Amino acid sequence: MPNRLTPRHLPDFTQKKVIDHHMDRLDTSGVSRRDFLALATAGIAAGAFASAAGIPNVAVADPSGKLAYFAWSASTEYNQLVSKGAEAVAREYGFNYVLLDGQIDSTRQLNQFELLTTEQAQGGFFNILDGSALKRVSQLANESKTYFSAIWEALPWFTPFEAGDYYTLYAVPEEDKAHRGVTAAVLDTVTQKFGGGNILALTGTPGNWCENSRNRGRDAAFADFPKTKLVDQLPGKWLREESLRATEDLLTRNDNIVGLITQNDDEAQGAITALRQAGYTPGEDVFVGGADGTSLGARAIKAGLQHATSGNSPVYTGALFAARIYDVTHGWRPRASERMLYWRPTIVTKDNIDGYLERYVDNGSVEPFNYRKLSKVLHPDDWDPQADLYPIDIDVHWRGYEKPAGWDYPQSYKDARANGEWEAVKQEYQDHYKIKFDGPSPNKAA
């Protein structure tokens, strides 16, 4: 049996004043005191506590029939924006939704999913801290017939095919290409302005797939700019505070720095703060690259503090996965080539930041996507992925990772590659891609 959650970090919900205190501070519209207690005792109040601490886009939902997003940490802006996209789909499709805060603990995420499987739930999707935990998630999903999906971290060479039908989707941006583009934008600028120079880097969590992929793309970019050099790096662990401290350490042992490549926009914000505290002027004497296209990252580019990011649109992540869970729980079945997907992000710099801000950040009440058209159930003929979405080549995705002893390509994957399904799906998604990811919102008034 997996480890259970311990109550030592939770408020004392036997006290009425404690319940009232949290309900007053949270978005609990339509949730009774009894439902709130059900959420808490089910282990779901973690997401609510994040909201009580001032983290936006965390809502308490009714404990039945919901979709759950299992975030490794609700403290990052990326995960908050993913939640915003999932919540928008849930609202549009008419089902309940909850964000669950893993608090940087994969065991906690496992416990949260196990508890979800005891309910009448639509399913859930993971941004999980430890990809190896997806094996246990798969077992729980198969036993309870609860669908799930995952982004970013996964156990190398472990795919939805080995896991079973209830692991319906693994999808990520093609990160090595994205981060190569971000890095190239920074290196090109420092080469033109300074003739090259020394570059620092912040990495993510060591061994993480996303970290390895982004590092690979970053390193490949240096080959095109021989007058630049990566001189030092430390883990930022995807967090702003960790990255601030790591950058401070890097600056104490390196000088004559002209660029800093980070692993995401939360790290970039920490790095920018450390640079300014050390007397540097980001955007003038040091150029910073990030990733993910968060609100803070985009605004920093507009302000001239950050040079580039990969415009993944975290809102799209949440919307894509929420729509998939809806579809598979309403009768649609993906083909093999639709169970592992990449999407192509855009590289965001000062040259295209205004359009990105208008659609994804400063959009007010204008949603960035047509959420209903993401669903093949709701729009069987004119569905639209609204991003350049295409099947993952397993060899490309797991390059650099040794195959486990005795591992072979899943038969359904081999069949899809051999019988033409893989290419057919790729073309089909291209044909349906009408609402462009880097264009205006489809909801923008003419």
C-alpha cells in the first residue's frame, strides 16, 4: 500500500472557527460547510490552502464528478496558469474542477490520486515531481477505471501503452527545439552587442526529462555562436527563490557575464532579481532567457528585463489535458498515435511580445482559445487542436536515456508506424489546425 497523507500539516478542522476562517478566504461559492470538510478529509484541501495563502486560480470544487489537476507545486506561476486553462474548460464543458497542490512531494500526489479514484470523478492529469510514480498511478487507474494524463516528467521509456488504456495522453512541447530557439535569441544578441562573452545557466531538477531536453537544446545553440561560452551553471529547481540564491552563488564566482539562460520563467524572475541586486542591468549588460511563456515572463520581456521565452502558453496545457479527459470519459477513443503528442511553441521576444501579451496575458475577459473546439466529442467534424500538435517519436523523445533491459517498442506503437497511422494522424492534426497558436484569439472581436 502507498504511504498515506499525515494530518500534521493541516489545520484543525474540528474547530468551527477554523472552517469559517478558510471558507471566508476561499472561493467557496456553492460549497457547503459539509462539502468543505469532505474536501479536507479527502486530502483535497491542499489546493484550497494554496489559495488561502494568496495563490491565484486555486478553487474549491464540489467533491463529486470533477476533474483534478495534480500539480507538483501550486506556488509556481506556470502551474497556476495551467490550472486556469483546465478550469476554463471545466466551466465551458459543465463539470467541476479542482487543483491539488503536491507541495513538491510525489508521494502526496500519489495519495491525492488514490483518493480521487474513490470518487465519481472525470479523471485527472499530472505535472508530477517523480516520473517513476506514474507506474503506481497507472495501477490505481486500471483498478478503478479512472483516466489520467501527464505532462513533463515521466519514467524513461515508460509510455501510455505499457500502462494501459486509462493512461490516455502524455504530451509536452518539443523542448529541445524550443530552448534552442530561446538560447539562440540570447546568444545572437550578446554576439551582436558585445562580440560574444561568458554565459551562465540555471538548470531545473537534475535528471528530470524537461531539464535534460532544455539543456540539450541550450547546448546545441552554442555551436552556432562560437564567440559565446557557457562558463558555469547551478540548479534553480524551477523555483524563483532557489534561482535567486543560485544566481547569487554563480555571480560570486564568475564575472564579465553577458547572458544567463534559465530553465523557466519563474527561474528567470529569480535570476533577474539577483542580477539587479548585484548591480547588473538585465536587458542592457546581461540578457536573460526563460521558458514557458508565463505572465511574469512575458511582462518582463515587454519591460526589457528578460530577453526571450518559449511561448508554450501554460493555459493551453491545462485546456488540452482537460479536453482529453472529457473526451475519453464521453465515449471517444484515441488512436495509438494520439496518445503521445508534442506541440510546437513559439519563441517570444520583443519583436512579437505585443501579440503574445494581448492574447495570453492582458486579455481580460477574452479567452485565448475556443475551448469547445478542443473536444472531438463536442466538435467531431471541426475540432481544432489550436496548436501545432503532432505524434511523439519515442526514439527522439528518450534519446540519451538507456533502454531498460528487455524493453521493446509497444506493439500498438510499432503497428501505427508501420501501417501509416502515425503519418496520417500527423497530417490530420495539421489539416484541422485552423486557429493558429501565434495568432489572435479566436474570441477577439473583429
